[in-house]
Amino acid sequence: MAYQGKLSGSQVIVLENDGDQTTIRLSSEGQRQSSSASTGEWQGTPVLWQLDDSAVVEIKTGDDSVFYRVKGGQLQSLSQKPDLATAEAVDLEEVQDGTGKSEMKPLEPMKPMKPM
């Protein structure tokens, strides 16, 4: 399962769950950051909120929820639910697993040089 959302400042966030592993990928202006954590299997679609100066991701796992803050291109794990009174919900669309991973392909080996 993977979901993608657009944040302010042309940032794109991809949330992906593979078993008990959650990967959060953030890309903006060609730069990418990825963070993984063992959260357990998701219980439903994650929720993404946009605040004035940051965004918050909520991932429901079992009886609990795990929260992450995205601010200034950095990901931060939160120990408790933040104040979301002024937050605006951001739509997440389901995307193919692996979306947002580096698309770089390995370089071709160098060809032998001709003798002089």
C-alpha cells in the first residue's frame, strides 16, 4: 500500500507500508529524503494534515496511532498527537508501491580505450 499527497511549497510526500515497515519519502525541487520505521501494519489509510509551518502524518496501527511532522524538508517522529485544531486535511491518492523511490539506473561499464 502506498499513498501520495502534495504539501505546500511544491513538496510531495509518499507513505508506504510493507508488512510492519513504514517508509515516508519526501521530495521537493529535485531533492529527496526517505525515512523508515517499524510501525506495524496499517489499519486503514493514513491521514495527512497541513499546518501553517509544517505537515503532520497520522498512521493508525492497531489500537494506537503514530505521528510524524514534516517541517522544512525534515521528518520528525512525534511522541504524542499534536494540536490539529487549525490543520487542513490533505487528500491522499493511492499510488503504486515504490512511487518516489530513486529512478536512477546503474551506469554502464566503461568501454575499453583504444591504444594510442
